[in-house]
Amino acid sequence: MTNFARTSIFCPLFHLQKLLASESCGLCYAMYMEASVPTREIRQRVAYFQNLLSEAGVGLALLRQTADLFYYTGQVADGFLAVPASGEPVFLVRRPQERLTAAAPVWPPVCYADLRELPPLLAPILTVWKGPLGLELDVIPAALYMRLREQLFAGREVCDVSPLIRRQRMVKSLYEIEQIRQAAAILDEVQQAVPELLKPGLSELELAAALEYRLRLSGHQGLVRLRNWDLEMFYGHVLSGESGLHLSYIDTPSGGLGFSPAFPQGASLKKLAPGEPISIDLAACVNGYVADMTRMYALGDLPAQAWQAFELVENLFAIFEESARPGVMPGDLYRRLGEEVQRQGWEDYFMGQGPDRVRFLGHGVGLELDEFPIIAARFPYPLAPDMVLAFEPKFFLPGIGMVGLEDTGRLTPEGVEWLTLAHRGITVI
């Protein structure tokens, strides 16, 4: 299937064009509602989560984090979803009350103005509640945790339900895979525009801005959510030459200088120049779901070492495609790939430099860019069908820059179905 065909089927650009051409607010709202998560999907997710709660002996989970709220309600709100181990959940909404009430979500909103109202609103659940209170302890602010535990639900044991949520979200439904497929189609489309944009003297910033403009008009929602505390990103990293060697404070292979010490990552004012690798690592997000991809470009040619590194990257992709199967432990896959890098003598350049080297080769994608599974030495769960992950082997070559690829793929019983399909080779202009 051509990229054009994929775009015409999956990409929401057509819908955006209709919205931009329309003067009708009613049409805008109707098309907005078309993106709603199916009711059956939401109910199945909550039922599965309730089974996990029952198995763990958790009586009630009180969910607050945005991606988790969206996963189990299909909505984003300032509020909570109270999920008992059995029975209907309660969607507690502080704001936007009128908008969510009019949207008629799967779980009808129960509105409140102050946290002190939560115990009375949850009284029917609390009277039969047994077991600890489950909170998302990996992301919930400490002040909110203290207030919930000490003031609103005093005397209740508290436990962490984030591992249950992250394990559930590792495996994607067909609906979720379709959203990620749409996001991947946007990345493929935008990468097609790169060759016409590249020219010596163009800054990384100018190239990044041109691509970000195209991403937005093609349907990228703009925000890419991340779960890990204090992990932040803006669209991705457009890096050239030795800019690709500047690692950053975030737990990713590439970094970049950015504009200033206030946000030291991503594109800078450095000009593109002939003979250096140009890395374009971007994410796109459709209806909340993320795809991730990196492609390489060059003006003129590249040093021989860069071509050698890229050949090894392609070899690692071949090993990944051969080895990534349901039941395989990510640690075993991580070690096999690392052994190939060592065998060829490139370990000093792999996935970063010195103490700043990252210790993973791939990560799950979904509602967040840093989901499970992780292709790392100690990740405890085996690969399974319908996991979706981004594989990103990258080499950092002193005096040259960063050379690597990244693709988002769905794991099937037969192997990897790649969702990002743009040409993988280094495009030389």
C-alpha cells in the first residue's frame, strides 16, 4: 500500500480540512465526537481492571492521572475515577462540569467543588468497601496523597495500583492499534516532506518548525504524554552533526542542546551542513495514541564510520525482527542485541556516551510515550501479542554525530508488524 493510500484511509487530515473549511460549530462538535472511545472499549477496560483489583485484594482504586482517566473513561477531566473491585465506577468531576455532562460519557459525571466532598459522594461504595485504597503512587503528587490518606480516608491502608494499570495497558486492543496506526501514517507523510526542506544553512529550529507545522495540520494533537516523573518532551528531536552528541537530562538516547539551559533538549540554532548526519526523531499522536519514528538524512555524503554504524543499525533491526516473538523475555532480547554490538566492537558508541548511556533499546507506546514493555535487561514480563513498541538502536560517533533508526511496531504471533513504514535508508540530498 502506498503512503498516499495509507494517508487517505487512516490519516485525519481529510477531517481537519473539512473542519477548517467549515463555519459550522455544530459540524466541528459532531466530528469531535467521532473521535470518542467506543463505549464497549471503556467497559471492557474497567471490567479487566476490576479483575486485577480483586486478584490483588484492593477494594477501591481512586485514579487521578490524565492518561489513566482517559483510558478508563474516554474523557480528560480535573477529577477522579473511583473504581471498586465490583460494581459501577464513579466518575468524580471538578471541571469541566457542563461540557462533560453534555458529552454523556460512559460513566455519568458526579460533580464536586472540593476534595472534602469525596467521602460523602462515595458513601455507597465506602459502606461495603473492604481492602486497601489503591492510588497511582508513581505519579500522584505527595501533597494530594497525604490529604487523601490522612484527611479524607483516614485509617485506610494505601497501596500502589500503577503496576496493575501499566501491565494492563501493555497489551493494546484493536481499537488502540488503529489509533497508533493513524499516528504512524502521519509520521510517514511528514517524513516525505523532508527532502524538499533540507538545504545547507537551514537551522535545526527552522527544519523542526516546518515539520511540526505539517504534523499539526496532518492531525497530530500536539501534546505527547509521558508517565515518568519530570520527563518532558516537545514533538521530538531534530539534530544535526555534533548536536546529536549532546545528551540531555531526560532518559532518552538523543538529547540536543535546545535553546537554553531552561530546556536543554531538541533543535537548536545550529545550521545544517554537508557531510554530517541529520536525525529526525518525531512523535505523532492521534486521539491520544502515540507513534514514534527516527529517520536519517544527509547533505552530500557522510563519513565512512557513519555508514558503517548505519549498517550495524540495519543488522540490529534484522535481529529484532527475527527474535521478537510472544513469550520472549525482553532481557534475553536486550542481551542478544548487545552481544551483536560487542561482537562488532561498537559497544563504546551504543545508546549514548559514558555514564549518560541509556540502558534500554525499545519502549512501549500508547497513551504515553514511555509505556511498558521496555526492551531492557531486567524488565520482568514476557512479550505478548498486540504489544506495541518503538525499537531504537542508535550510535554516537565522536566528531560526527548520532546515527540510528526508530520504528513503531505491533507484536504478532508471526513477528513484528511495523506501523511506521517510511523508507529506512539514509536519504542523501
